[in-house]
Amino acid sequence: MNKKKLIFLIIFLFLIGGFFWWQYKLDGSLLFSGQKVDINADVGNKENERNNDQENLNANSEKVLIDFSTGFKNKQLEMSLQRYFINQEDFSKQSKADSWRHCTIKNLENDNELFPYSIWIYCGEYIYEDNSWQQLSEFSGPVKVDYPNELSYFNPSQFEYEAPAVGSYYSENIKEIFSLEAQQNLTEIDVKKLSLVNFQFVINNHQAWESIKQEIADCNVKEVFQAHNLQVGATLNNGIELEAVEPKIDEIINLVIESECQGVRMATE
């Protein structure tokens, strides 16, 4: 075999091998099957799979538990601070009447259990429209909060706070307002995690509140309770207890009255 024929043979074998490899890459099961392979359809299927995965993630996001602690052992204090800052326009504003707001706080001094407290606060406003949630506004930053007396019930009108100014004096104010421990801890704050915790609370609370509303409408409630901080509870006829934060004061009481259900006991703190 002369050199020219050998070169042609090598080229021929290379082309045959390339053809087999190309068929295999398209779909090994279709090798010489005579079926037409739609590469675009395959890409489209993969895109649909990614979209379905995203939809499933969104659908299951309400079930995800985020490991988080506010650093406060006194639950009543924690809830009172959250409610206080929701009502402070410097931190939280309601731009739409049917929006939901919540503030998540984090103690910046782990061992401190007395006022004043140095905390990081994240507040968000959300609205549920067209079967999806949208965030309307947010605030995130450090603040020191004080109160004249340590009580089991905290009067929101007696809270006082001090926050660093926005701008060139921010760093200087941080050093003036907060302890060295608080200054160190505020640099380690995970704002993204706080935003997720905050949003998670709003989603779960919205579900709980809608359940309470439905049970009242169905006259399946024998007792409701309302606290100062908008925390409400409903005891169903079968003994199951539901809890939520109502969107505005006396909302649960008004729902019971409007339902005209008989024998529902109503109590307030």
C-alpha cells in the first residue's frame, strides 16, 4: 500500500469514527434508528425542568426552616420591640393599606439582659397580589433602645431609641452609641439572612391569619383572644388552637362580630 492510499484510508476511518461519535452524542439509543433528533426540543425540555425546579422551590419555600435566634430570652420583650419599631416611621412605613409589615431584631450584646439594648433591626413591607408576594420597602441597621423600667408588659410610648446618622457621621456615631462588643457583632450581621427570616415570618403569619379568618367565617371557633401587641389566638370547637398577628388592632374581634356566630367568647389582654 503506497503512502497516498494510506492517507486516504486514515481520513476515511476518521470520518467514519466521527460519524459514530456524533450519533452517540445526540442520543446513544437512537444510533442508526432512523428517527429524527430534535436538539432544540431537548434544550427546551431542560429549560422546562429548570423552571419546574424553580416553581417547586418557590412552592416549598414556606416550609423551609431558617436557623435563627434573636438573642432575647424574654419573648414578651422581643415582640414588644418588634411592634414598637413597626410603628416608627424611621424604620417602617405602610405604603399600601393591605400590605403586611414585620421587623426582625438581633441582640448585638449576647450577655446583656437589661436595658439599654443594642440591636440590629430589619423591617420589611410586603404585599400579596396575583398569587405572589412582592416586597415594597425595607430598612436595615443598628439602633440602641432604652426603657425606664423592666416590666412584664412594655408600654410602647415609653421606648426610646438612638440610631447613627446616615452619611459622613455614621462611623463616628457607631463608636459613640455602641459598646465595643456591639460594634464587633454588627460587622458580622448577615442582612440577607435577616431578610429571609423576616419574609418567612410574614408568609407563615399570613397563612395562619387566613386560617383563623376562615374558621371564624365557618363558625368553627369557640373562643378568641387578643393581646396588646396584636398577637391573637383562636380556639376551635375541636380544641385546636391557632395563633397569628392580626394586621390591625381589634381585627379579630370585628370578624367575630360580623360573622354573627353564636356563643364565641372574646377576651383581650
